[in-house]
Amino acid sequence: MKIIHSQDRMMKAYIGMALSTLIIGLSFVFVKIALQVTNPLDVLAHRFNAATISLLLLALLGYVECPRLSRKQLLQLLSVSIFYPLLFFGLQAVGLQYTTASEAGIVSAITPVMTLLLARIMLKERNTLGQIAGVVVSMAGICYIFLKSGAGIHGGSIHGNLIVLLSVLSIVFYYIFGRKINHNYRSMDITFVMIILADIVFNIFAFGQHLASGTVSDYFEPLTHINFVYAILYLGVLSSMVTSLFNNYALANIAASQVAVINNLTPVISVVGGILILGEQLHLYHFIGAAMVILGVLATTVFQRKKS
């Protein structure tokens, strides 16, 4: 009976991760829409405003319970939240000011490899040769898509790429430490702490920047654009709140390295979203790269080590 319950939780975790990957993949399209109106810092602030408001509304309507945490528990969750979403989104936004999105994608493609290695060292997770091969193939697929898109890593943008690499390290440490503590908390409790912390921090920086430059009205001006509001609702409610809930649930039930590799499907979904929503063109190398990523993800799932 316990085995059936465990399998049911794992199945829900994989379904949640699949939905999370779909949402995050399409979120790049909505980020592009939002950035047509304002700067990255304001996008982050309004994004987490939407996430916080939706969480509080759900709590007021009685659909979710506000977390009741001790000071020690709160500090423990805050320590994990620093890595994600705080450092991950913050460093990513700063890095993209100095490098291209394609170069950042190439750097970010090493996430599953770094997660696999650190999970093996810190969590003692054992990986089969099939899983390792799957990680390599999926990473190669992402690199192939970006490289064939005409992007190369140029020396002039090394500063931005290093900052993006730090954002990769932050999400990897979140996978590692989140895997260790997520068993002890409800997924919604973790999500509450993450969203509200990010909302407070990003708004302090965004609003503080406008105060210092005397452009406070510019903080609210994007909300007069209907496309920006749609984009922020998607980014805040679905891409921030819902995916955090799915990720936290997944980390409590499946290996950290598998969570990271499943997320590696995100660039493929971004390509499809760009075609359907932004009218971007699809080339043969997109199909080849997508096939490599999907095969890699399947390998890491099929060839996982069976527990005795």
C-alpha cells in the first residue's frame, strides 16, 4: 500500500514538472512582450506583485492555508529562497544586460550536468550510465539549437556570461538544498515564503531606483498597457506561483538531477511558442535539437537506478 502511494506521488510530481516546463517555456515569450514596455527590474517587481496578490486572494478565499512556521522554520526556508527565486532571477536579469539571450541559453544548458554532479557529491544520488548519457544528449541538443541559431560565445560578453553562470549555480544549489528540506514542509508553505520574499526584495530595488532618479510614475506607467498586464499575470500567477508549487512538490518526490533535466525541455517549448505567438521561423536544426533534448530526458527517466 505504501509503495502504491509513493508511486502515485511520483506520478503527480512528473505531471507537475511537465506542466511547469510548459509554462516556463512559454514564459520567455511573455517576458519579451513585457520588456517592450519597461526594464527588467520593473518586470520582476510587477511579476512578483501579481504572484503575491494571487496567493493572498487564494488564502482569503480559503483555498490555501497561510503557512504557520516557527522562526527556525522560516529562516530555513528563507535560506533556500535566496537561491531561488531571488538570486536566480536577479542574476539572470543582470547578466542579460551584458550578453545575448542565445549566449545565456548556451551557458544555462550546463544546469543538468552541474546538478547531476553536485547531487552525486552532496546528496549521494547514484546515477546510471544511461542517465549520464541522457544528460549529455539533452545538453548537446540545447547547445545545438542555440549555436545553429547563429550565436557564439564572444569574449566581449564574458562578463555577462559569468553572471548568468552564477544564476545557474544558484538554481543548482536550490535543487540540492531544496531536495534536502522539502520533505519537511508543505509545498504551499515553501511557495508562500519564496514568492513574498522575492516580491519584497525586487520591489525595494525597483521602487528604490525610481525614487533615486525621480521617476516614480514610471514604476506604475507599464500597468496602463493591456499587453503588459496580460504578460505580468502569466509571469506572476502561472510562471512564478504555480511553477514554484510544482517544483517544490517535485523536489520532495523525485531526484534533483531528474528535476533539472526535465526542465531542459524549456528551450524547445520556447522555440514553439516563438513560432506560434511571435511568428518566428522554425528550421531543421530546431527539429534535430528538440529530438536530442527529448531523447535525453527520456533516457534519464527510463534508465534511473531502481531502489531495492
